Amino acid sequence: MPRNRLNAAQVRAKIRAGIPGRWGDGNGLTLSVDKAGNAYWLYRWSSSDDQGKRHEHWLSLGKATAETGNLTDVRSETEKLYALRRQGIDPRQHRAQIKAAAAQRGRLTFSVAIDEHIHRSSRQRTDKQGRVVVRGWTPRYRKTVENAVARHLSPDFENRPIADISPPEWSRCWDRIEEDAPEVALRLRQQVSRMYDFHLERGECEANPIVRRPKPPAESVVHHAAYGNLQDIGQLLRDIGISKLGEPTKRALWLGAHLALRPSNLVNLRWSQFDFSGDRPTLTIARSELKTKIGSDFVVPLSKPVAAMLHSWIEADNMPPNELVAERYLFPSERRADSGGRRLPITIETLEKAMRVTLKRRNLMTVHGWRASFSTLAHEAVRTESGEQVPRFDSNIIEACLDHITARGNAVGRRYNRASHLAARATVMAWWSDSLLVAERGAEVLQLRRDEQ
């Protein structure tokens, strides 16, 4: 059998190019590059079953690095595996025995265990007819998990035996990650727990130290952190304007403040939902996309400042008129796209992290908190009537601006009472936008006055 078909320069070139494919070096040694550009060394051999049918087997020899290609090492490993086969020993069983012995001695490290878990989870399994029975991870998701492991877990646990990492250590690790990225912490907990379960079944560790945290009981009302005065709100809006956040994130935070939408509806806004044709620009959200599924579509009246800002975004992006009717998202992500290449919207976690970390508003303000701020200040607004101060807006109109079911009574009443109160809600939304703009300019006005003195 021909051997040493590849040289170090060829291996480095193929790894750096990242083009998917497999290249044989001889003696069963194969260089494999997957769709995500990850390179691995594989050992291939075949064997016959009791009926004489031939079966092909693959064994991973680890990652191939662009710096050296690991060519000398894997060729040496291949010779050892070939010698085992000549002795009638299955390389896979031999590998399992070595791993079991290493685990018993406490030498199965986290880096080895998690790499095998990722590789195993990415494989696609088919039956004898070639039909897919288990779909592995997509290259994009695999890369996401690998990056998360390298950033959050490897610095602490890379070379430590998995049997030596205690439950309190893992708990402190999850608490640290959850402070900045709750979704990442949840994803990593799931994968590390599955990694331990696999090695536990094979007798390579004694227990799974990942404590499964009970799901907290659902609360009837969730209280989101929110500002209750325009001074703090104005400072937050100014901080958003001068921050180094991406343009889609800045725009989403600004529009979320002015429209007081639920975060799930905010991030999924599309240009086709806006109507600028009439005297009163509007935004329409289908009832199927809202939290409450009973009633007609939710029409949001747009104030003049909001309509002007939306037009400025259209001009800044040089958006053709046909894209306003297309299903293009208002806040497209720089990294996420669907199978057709259309950019998907930014996530709620992106906005929440911007509020917590970049804008330093942890436990002070949330994206959902704009709704609480709007409701609080609108209910506190007063006007003078016959020498007395009375509420400026009707409470039902304020709740209708937030699409709350209490605005129309119970579910039965909501089915019959379909009044939208659009004109009254437009007045409230115009007052809210004006209040936000005045609050945002407040510090600048005070500074000018100080300079004049």
C-alpha cells in the first residue's frame, strides 16, 4: 500500500485553505476538513462480519494544526494501530480500554472529553438504506459551542481530569458566566452534563458533577428593572447615543424606548409592517405574533419624531423602495443569516447584554423595562382642570398602548369590544416621544446655561 503521499507543506496548505474534503496519506491515514474548516486526522480500516460482509471504520486521531500539521506524530500513531490490527485487536476497543484506564487514574482531561463530545455530537448517522436517523450539529452551531468552551471553560479546566472537578467549582463557573451571558451558560451546562453522562455510562467517571438546577416557579407577574423618572431615562438615552454599540443595536434600543414594545416584537420588526402613506404613520403587528392571541391586530400610532427617525434610517441605508415592502428586518444581525442568505434579526440577549454590560445598567434598567417606565410616567402625568390636578390620560388608553388585556376587560369582553382608540393612543405616544426627546436633551441644555454664566 502506498505511504507518505502527503508532505508537511501540502498538509498546512489544505488546513489553511479550509476547503472541505479528505486526502489519504496511505496506510489508512486520512486528513479530513469539515464544512466549518476544522481539520482532523482519521484512521480508516475495514473488517468482515460473520456473514463475510465488509464494513468500513473510522477512528479520530485528533485535530490537525496549521502550524505543524502533526504529520510525524499521526504517522507514528497509524503504525501502532496497524500493528494492533495485525494482532487481531480492534483499534476502537483498544482506545476505549486506554481511556478507561486513564479515567481510573484520573487522567481523562476536560479538553479531551469535551473535544470528543463535540466531535460525536456533530456526526450525522444513517441507517442501512442511507436515510438520516440522527442529524448532527450544524457547522455553525459546532463553531458556536467550540468558541464558548474556549472562552469560558478551557482557561479553568482544560488540563484538569474531569473526575477531579467538583460540583461547587462548576456552580461557581456557571454563576460567573450567567452574569454576562445567561443563554451561553445554559447551553454550556447542557453540553457539559451530556459529556459527563456519556463517560459515566462507559465507567470513565464516577458521577456527573453538574447539578441540575430546578426550574424556578413561574410568577404571575414578572417585575423588570425600570427607571421611574425622566432624568435617569435622559441620561440612558444619551449613553446609548455615544456608546460604541453596533448601529442595529442602537436603533433597537432607541425605538424600544419610544414605542414601549415587548422585546420579542421589537427585535422581529420588519419594514413591511410600517405604513407611511396616510396622515398618521402606523406600525401593525399581527395578533399571532403578540403575547395575547385574542383580538384584532395591534396598530401602533407613530409619533412625528419616530416617523422622522425611521425615514432617516431609510435614507442612511440607501434602501430601495422595493425593500420596504419586502420582509426585511429593521435590525439585521451582522452574523446571523438564514439558508437563503437573508440576514436574521438581532436577538433579545444582544439588547439585554448591551443594557447590562455596555451601558452598565445591571439591575437598573432592562429592555422590557421601557414598558414599565412608559406606564409609570403616563399614569403619573397630570393636567390642571378647574384649578385641580387630574390625570392627564385615561388608564385604559395607557394600557391599550401596551396591548394589555386589562384595557378591554376579560377574554370574552376582548372578543366583542374591538375599539382601537387609535386617536387617543396617538396623543399618548406623541406625549411620550416628546418627553423622551426633552429628557435626552436635558443635560445639554443645562451645560449651555452653565457656559453662559
